Amino acid sequence: MIWNKEAECLTRKEMEAVQLERLKDVVKRAYENVPFYKKRFDEIGLKPEHIVTLKDIEKIPFTTKNDLRDNYPYSLFAVPMKEIVRIHASSGTTGKPIVVGYTRRDMENWSESVARLIVAAGGSDEDIAQVVFGYGLFTGGFGLHYGLEKVGITVVPASSGNSERQMMLMQDFGATIIVGTPSYVLYLSEIAEEMGVKKGMHKLRLGLFGGEGHTPEMRAEIEKRWGILATENYGLSEIVGPGVSGECIHQCGMHINEDHYYPEIIESDSGNTLGYGQKGELVLTTLTKEGIPMLRYRTKDITILNPEQCKCGRTNVRMNKVLGRTDDMLIIRGVNVFPSQIESVLVGMEHIGPHYQIIVKKKGYMDDIEINVELIDGKMLERYSELEKLENEIRHKLKTVLQIDAKVKLVNPKTIERSVGKAKRVIDLRNQ
Ligand code: DLL
């Protein structure tokens, strides 16, 4: 079992000592080996020796996705190419992907980070795990794969797609853990239903979900459909991939592997550092990464940090579920709306399924938001008064929570596109 108590159960003082020593080391390595960081530091007269306490991290400028793009593909690497044993990349919405490289030691630390969260979620070498993340440049498939292997779990690298076959494999190979995006595993539950696969006909007991957010309501829906414990984990390619943080069986926040990834919360607009318990943008610094060290990387993910010791005994700082990204916050007629708020309202309501899509348009100068929601029973579309009543009910609920008036369109079951990776729930047509 991989419960690394020396890293996961330290006192705050012990953890901070580890972090400080590693921070000084990574800053020095970045400064000496990556011209980009040297230039950034020199511009403001900052030297690695100026980092004396953890708080001094605030002197370091932020790094952003654009910096990775500008240095495409390898200019941020801190070691010669011959020491890089793996490349991954994440495709942004526009242009070239961002590229990351791992040394052999990075690969070991990555597997260890992922193994920790699997064990925290209750996985053990008795388990068989079906990985339905895509394998390839995306970090999800390989990242989880190596972590699972490290725990000694039997891995079925099914990859994403081919959903009927996934169900056959799941039953025949006896998977006890499913690993993927929550939206794809939700979709698989529909396939299971269509194929007549009921709860007792598979052995799944645990889900390891990440790569995208899902609300507590969506989690409850997935747990109910599959009869599993659904745990969540978080990460991003720029920092390592999956493995930054993950929930334990108590499902009360994701334990950050703080000895490898140092978290801060900032106020997005000013860049000022916020404290524990305050909501803001997560900024991460890789403390051990050799291939492509990241200093104060702005994730754009909004969350809250909680330093309290967890019931499970782990002392690492936990992060709340990601509320949304600063760049997927919709501003509708001046009101800030996160897709996750809409999901919270919709999922679990009577007569509608957990599939929805948000379409934002411009109508003249006004933003116009329309939410398509699938009915559980398509026949309701013929019962006009019932339909209208339900649409109004949803609209009213949305208005109470979001303070905006959204159009609601109820549509036939299974007409909203399903994804095999990360779901695309928002279509913003305003800038087209
Ligand atoms: O999605 C890494 C990953 C794969 C994590 C599998 C966990 C499991 P990227 O493709 O670079 O990497 O996307 C990173 O996805 O900044 C978040 O916005 C979002 N994200 C990842 N996990 C979560 C989560 C992988 N649990 C971006 N909740 C991040 C909310 C998440 N958002």
C-alpha cells in the first residue's frame, strides 16, 4: 500500500521545511537553466538567493499558459533533451498545444503522486481498474495508468470510446475501479442501461474521476447509477497531469501533494495572495520537477484551500472542488455565471436527465442564454402544458440561484452530444 506517511502526515512546520528547501532548489535550477526565468528574474532584480522564506515566493512573477505557448515546444525545459523520457501535450482551444517533458525522476514522482491519491480513495492491489481516459498526449490515461500500476492494481488500459465494448470488458474482466472523466462515465451508465447491464452484473465499487469538474449533484447521480463511491482528483498538464490532488474516502476536499506542488490562492485581478479559506485562483509551483519546472503557474481554476487535518489522518492542505475557471466564467448581462452553478440547479430535478448544454448568443447588444436540457421521457414533449410548467419551474429555479433570466428548452432524451473525454457544455457564440 502506498500511503506515504512521511509526506502526507507531516506537521505544518515539517511540511514547510521540506517545501522551503525544495523551493530554493527549484528556483535555482529554473534560474540557471531556463533563459525565460533568468530574464524574468533579472528584469526585476530578483536572484535565487532572495528566496529565504516561503513567503518570498510572492516576489516571483507568475507564469501563464501564454508563456508556455511562446516557448513552444521545448524552450522552458531545464534539462538537456537526452534526459527527457516522456513528452505530453495539451491542446488549448486555439493554436499550438502546450508541451511538457518529464525526466526519469519526474516520472517516478508523478507515479508516486497518482498512487497516493488512488490509495487515499481506497484502491488496493486487490483491485482491477479499467482506465477509460484517452491514452496519448493527454496526461489522463498514462498518468493514472502508472499510478495504478505502482499501487499494484491490475490495469485494463481500455482508453476512451467504443462504449459497448467498454461494457463487455468491464463485465468480463471484472473491473472494480473505473477511471475517467465524470461525463464519460455518466454516458457509459446510459450504454449499460441500453445493454441491460444492471447493478449486480458488474463489480465496480469505486470511481476515480478527474480531468473536468462535476458538481456534488452530478456525483450523487453517478454514484446512484453505478452503485459506486465516486472520488475526484485534480491536475493539469503544465504542473504534472493528474496527481496534483485527490480525495480520500471521506470525499471532503482533494488532498494536495504539497511536497511536490506548492499551492497558493490569489485574487485574480490584482494578483494579491489570499489566505486559507478564501476563494480565488489556484497558483501552483512545482517543487521537484526537473524537466519543466513551473514557478507560480496561474491555473485559472477557482478554489479554496483548507489546512485542517482530515478525518483520514492526512495533514496536507486540501482544495475544494473547483468552482470553475476564470476563463469559463460567463458574464451574462453583467452577471457572473459559472456553468457549475447551472449544473447544480439542473441535476437531480424531477423529469430531467443529467445532460445539458448552455448556449450563449448576442441578441442585438444583449447577451442571451439558452439552456437545453434533456427530458427523461420524450413523450412529455407532446404534453404541452406539462412541458411549459416544467420549463417555467427550471427557469424560476435558475433565476433564484443565478439572478439571470435564462431560456430553457426541453429536448428529447439522448439528443445532446455525448463526449468520450471532457464534456463541452458551453457553446459561446457571442464572438463569432
Ligand atoms: O485534465 C489532467 C488530469 C487528467 C487531471 C485526469 C485529473 C485526471 P489538462 O488536460 O491539462 O490536464 O487540463 C487541466 O482541467 O486546469 C482544470 O481546469 C481541469 N480539471 C482537471 N481536473 C479537474 C477537476 C488534465 N477534478 C484542466 N475538477 C485544469 C475541475 C479539473 N477541473
